[in-house]
Amino acid sequence: MSDMKMRQALKEQQHAGLAMLARCVAHCPEEMWLEGEHPRTFWRIAFHAAFFTHLYLGQNEAAFQPWPGRREGISQGLWDSPGDVEPYELPEGADIYKKTEILEYIEFIDALVDPIVDHLDLDSDDSGFAWYKNISKMSHELLNLRHLQGHVGQLSELLMQKRIDIDWISQ
């Protein structure tokens, strides 16, 4: 497969995965946003999927440019005790993301996909992330897609339990 075709396939699958994540978030009933056993509430899974898709999209950790809509400390405290980030009706600025914010974040990431993938060194033997040793950048990009889709599957299954079905997006 040519380099251009490989990059195009990566972009198509990133866009499709992000579109499916956005559908899960958009179709999540408000009362379900906080449902689940800590730390596996719906909103946390959605944020985790978006954050790590964003982080791992780039060549390496140093290339990461945070989302302008982020709240300081929320990703570090993502798995803290429920009382630290819930209930949903916390005062403005509290450490929880609303559906609209996660959808904005997904849109932000989606806009980065093409320019970032166009400039990745897919031939690098280094993933660019110290905690992923002995994995090439190309393999790491595929891992990123699997990670995103794994969490989309989790969210989709939670929605299906509520009789809400999310359509598959192939590209």
C-alpha cells in the first residue's frame, strides 16, 4: 500500500471513529451521563476516549497541543473518587464535562486529523510515547484506533441497554 493510501485510510478511520464517539455522546440521555459504577460513568469513558485519541494522534507527547476548552486538572483527576467530580449539578467550573463540551472536543480533534496524519513519520520505529516501548509509530496509530473503537463499543453497549442504537460508520 502506498504511503498516501495508508494515510488516507488512517484519516478515514479516525474520522469514522470520532463520528461514532460523537453519536454515542449526542444520543446519551441526560440522566445516563453520570450513570455507571465509578470510575466507569458514561461521561468519563467519553472524555477518556476523546482525550487519548487526541493525545495519541500526534507524533509524540511533546507535539500534543491541549484542547482550548479543557479545564485544568480534570484529566489528572478523572479517576478520583466520585465526590471530587460529581454530582452533575456542580457549580460552574467544577471538574466535569457536559455533553456539549465533549461534542466540542470531539469536533476539535476531528479537525486536527488530516493535517496531523499528513505530517506523521509513519516509518518511525518509536511510538513517541515512553510508556509504549518497542512499538512503531504506524502500529501506535493502529493501537489508537483500536482504543477509540473499544470505548465507542463500551458506550454503544451502554446505550443499547437503554434501547438506543448507534449506526455503524465505516468511513
